[in-house]
Amino acid sequence: MKDITKYLDVSRETVLQWISNRSMPASKVGRLWKFKISEVDEWIRSGGAADKC
């Protein structure tokens, strides 16, 4: 989680909201969240992180 928040320059809370509300690609292994940077980059390019008006 720390690495992805630093990579995206957003808070932990923002990442958790994106996972639950906007289908951000992530996997939970035990108590840890795992991310593939390539999947997250594609999700961002496809508009997954964009504000919806």
C-alpha cells in the first residue's frame, strides 16, 4: 500500500476508495493489498481514477 500511494501521490484513503468504488485493480492477501503497476497504469489510462461529474 505504501508503494502504490507514493507512486500515485495519493493518500491511503483515496486508494481504498478507488478499490471499493471504482474497481481499481488490487488483490488482498491476508491483511496486505497487492498491486501490479502495469494494471494500475492501464486502469488510470482508461479513466478509472477520473472524477465523475
